[in-house]
Amino acid sequence: MASTVTESSFIGDSDLLYDNTHLNEYHTVLLVIYTVILLSGIISLSLMIHIMKFSVSSITSIAVLNLIFTHFVFLLTVPFRIYYYATHEWSLGLKWCKVVSGMIHIHMYMSFIFYVIILISRLMSFYNKADLVTSCQTFHALIASAVVWMVVLVVVPCIIYYSYGKNAKEESSGSNNSTLTHCFQFGNHIESTVKVFNYIVSIIIIVAAALLTGLQANVLRVLYRKHHQGCTSQQDFWAQLNSLCFALIMVVCFIPYHMFRLGYLNNLDLQNINELFLSLTTFNCLDMLTFLGRRTCNMCFPRNI
């Protein structure tokens, strides 16, 4: 009887040791990813702020400014993630854990919204809908931006405080605060109604990203067939190429995560892998580097026309 108890406790200790080792491996990978994101994101935003003329003369420029601010706010929370994955311990409290955890989702969805606005405005401009775009520019776009950020700054904190990780809060208060040493592990607390909402959002993002990428690629095809080798001297070509880069960023950064999430919602044990896919969405912080493309090409390949 005693040997059986000893054997079972040994197996339990071995499983716990394996889980901790396995978790530390994920933390190491995530530490590297977020360190790269923080450093490269700061460089990207710094270069963009340096070269960009902060005009608000179009929907696109306003959306880009909002995108820069979105990246900036998210990057403020990245050091806390780096701290956690480096120390394997969270000591800043559950509330701040929920804020930092929720910010990565806010960043992803806000980025997606501004990408869609940029792509649609460029597509409308190309398909001779410039009058429609002009009629709702500047003032309306600024008002819309203000409304969006008011919603984000008011509604989202309420959701994070009252709903996000609610069961985790109950568990931590019912135990000896052991759950406070871990963070970003709210997957097991996703309710059925939230799952349905996640399914809908993931499908919308996948379809929208694929559709907009196809439309944007078709625009570049039309411009190339129209101007051939002289297309690189056309300002519209570079604007549309930049839009295609935004579309491809959505495809590369967002679609893999949301395709995985469709399966993850029915298998919440894959929480660590979900965190890896989620971290890959943050590479869209490098999107501002696409504005350096034209300058780089002109320096490396002087015009011969």
C-alpha cells in the first residue's frame, strides 16, 4: 500500500516537472518573440514618425496615424510580457495581468479595422469612387476616430474588469492566491457565448483578409498591364503596392492565428500553442516599414526611364 502511494506521488511529481519544463520552453520562445517585437517595433515607429508628414487630409492618412497610435499603446505593455516570460512568475496582480493580456487582442482587432479602412479607401479611389471618398474625408474621419477610441477606452476596460478572466478571479480568491503567479492563461474560462462570438469574428477576419488581398492584387495587376515598365514612376502604383503590403500583413499575421483559433476553441488544452500563434500577430507592428519601400527601391534601383 505504501509503495503504491509512493509510486503515484512519484508519477505526479514527474508530471508536474514535465509540465513546468514544457511551460518554460514556451516562455523562452515567447520571450525571444516579444523582445524582437519590442525592439523592431520601436525602430519601425521611430522611423515612421521621423519621415511622415502628419497631415490629416485623407481617410488613409488618418487611419495610418491611428495605426501608429495603436502600435504605440500596445508596445507599452510588451515589457510586462517580457518580464513575465523571463522570470516565469507574475507578481503584479490579476487586474494588471488582465489589462496586459487584453491589450494584445485590442491591438490586433484595432489594427485589422484600420487596415480595412486603408484598403477600402484605396480601392474606392482606384475604381473611380474618389468623389465618394472625398465627401466623407477629414472631418468625418476624425469624428469616427474619436468615437472608436472613446469606445475602446470606455467599453473595453469595463469588459476586462467585469468579464475577462472572471472565473480566474474567483479561483484566485478561493485559493491561496497561487494563480497570481501565472498570467495570460484565461483560455479555460471562455464561456460558450463567447466561443460563438470568437467563431464569428475569426471567420470574418479570415474572409475579409483573403478578399481584400485578392482585390488589391488585381489592382496592381491592372496597373502593371497599363504602365508596364513605367509603373514604378507612377505614384498611384506605389500607393497601391503599399496597400497590398498591408493586405499581406493581415494574411501572414492574422489568418494563421484565427484558423488555429477555430480549432482551439474546442480544445482549450492547447493554450500554450495559442499563445504562440497570438504572439505572431504582433509582427504587424513592423507594417510602418512598408512606407520605406519606395525610398529603398529608388536608392538601390535608380530609374532608367
